[in-house]
Amino acid sequence: MRNKFLVKVTRLIPEEGIIMLKEKGCEVEISPFDRVLTKAELKSFVVGADAILSLLTDKIDGEVLDAAGPQLKIVANYAVGFDNIDLAAAKTRKIFVTNVAAPEVSEAVAEHTFGLMLDIARRISEGDRFLRAGKYLGWEPMLLLGDGLDGKTLGIVGLGRIGTSVARRATRGFRMKVLYNDVKQNPDFEAEFGGRFVAKLDDLLPQCDVITLHVPLLPSTFHLIDSKKLSLMKRTAILINTSRGPVVDEKALVEILKKRKIAGAGLDVYEAEPALSPGLLELENIVITPHTASATMGARQAMSRAAAENIIAVVEGAEPGNVVR
């Protein structure tokens, strides 16, 4: 009879968390497929697990939880977001669901967010493509004119850890003014960064030179930025999304960018990943990256450790520290 706590890891992740689990005496099984598992493969793989260490690409619903068996105690998601997990199904079965809220992740995503802002504002990738295409004939006073970020107004939609990290860079590095929209006002944030709370998103959007999104994907945030919201933005404004793809109506964004009704966009996430909306790749006023905002060695190892710590808490009979309610 098996007496070790069995952890099923749905895809290979950085090793630090795996080592921690093994040192704690857990039996660790990692999927042999270095890809997203099909629903049938996922259900087959998790059978017998006491813990599932899942990725954001794994759709964990009631069927998957039942396939694991009644001994399943925790689903530790290797992600900040948790929209891939049916929380109601887990709650009904008294299974913990956790995410990873490591500070290294917030800093990595904030850096990437700023990288996208700078790239769009200064037309860096566009200039790279221009030069590689052999179009550069020498310095010109009007060539690829962009705009700076210094002193501009940044609108943060969703003031969590990542949004706050972005604000720190904006105010202390670029002297930007910060407006924010969130479910509640944050006086401590305002005191530290001089940010101003704007309760209605419709009032925030027209005031900002850059809008950056840092909200979880919930029914209330699906297509939060649609054609109506995009039409409220300045023609010179930039939209950045490093949260979840469906927060933005991607087809509406393509049309807005085609018509140059906003200056540009930087996306790291997409509505139907890995597929992209038709026309997105043809746009010059957009920078797209393959969901790599947290892709630093430090951040990904921190995520591995955090997921392992959540599981180890359950092994020790305690409640994990990052339970998603």
C-alpha cells in the first residue's frame, strides 16, 4: 500500500519546488509529455493524486477532480491567475486551491509591462523591422517619431501586487502621474505614490496616456475593455495587457488599431491562446510577446517554490498560505 503523499505535476517546471517536495518525503510524478495535456490525458494522469500541481493551461473542472479521487486534497496552481480552475467544484469537494503570489513574479511582470510601454511609445520593434527590411537610408528628422513616457499619465486597472510594482516604476523612474481603478480605494498606495483613485473606468480611460491592465479573469472582467471602452481612450494612448487575454475584446482592438484610433498596444496574453485574432499579426502599431511576462529564471523558480510550499503545508496538516477563496 502506498503511504507517501503523491504529487502529480502536469508539466515539467523549474526544479527547486520538485526538490523541496521530494525532500519532504513526497512521491512526485511529472507528466512525460512536455505539452498541454488533453482532457482525457489529464484525467488519466491525475488518478490517485493527493495533490495536483497544475499549470494555467490545465482546465481543472469537476471531472478532473473526480478522476483524481476522493483522497485529493489540493490543487496548487503554478500561476498567479486561477481562471483555469473551477473553484466551486473544488469547494464542494473540500479541496484547497492555491496560486503563487511570489514577489519575484510581480516584479518580473511589472518589468515586462514597462518594456511593452517603452517599445510601443518609442516604436522600438517597429524600427527594428524597418531596418531589417532594408528601408533605413540614413537619419531623417521625421523618421519613426514616437513619444516619451516621462511625465505622462498612467492608468492602472487593477491595483494588486503587480499594479503596485508598475506604479513604483512609473512614479520613481519616469515621473508619471498615476490614476487607478480598482474594486476599492487604497489610501496607503495614494500616500506612497501620489496615485488618484477613479471609481469609474469610463472616467479613467479618457484621462490617460497609457492604460495597463492587471485584473484577474472573472465574469465581471471578461471583455472589460471592449469597443466602447477603447473608443473612450485618447487617440495618442497606449493599451498594455499582461493580465489575461479575454479581458480585452481582441477583435475590437484589431479594428481600433487598424483605424489608428489609439496609438498602439502591447499584448502578452490573448483571448484564445495560442491562437491570435485575424489581422493582429499584420498591425505595425502593436507589440506582441508569447505570454512571457513572468519568464525570468528568478520568477519561475519562485513560482516553483511557492507551489511546493502550498502543497507541503497540506502535507503537514496546515492550511496553505495562498488559498484562493
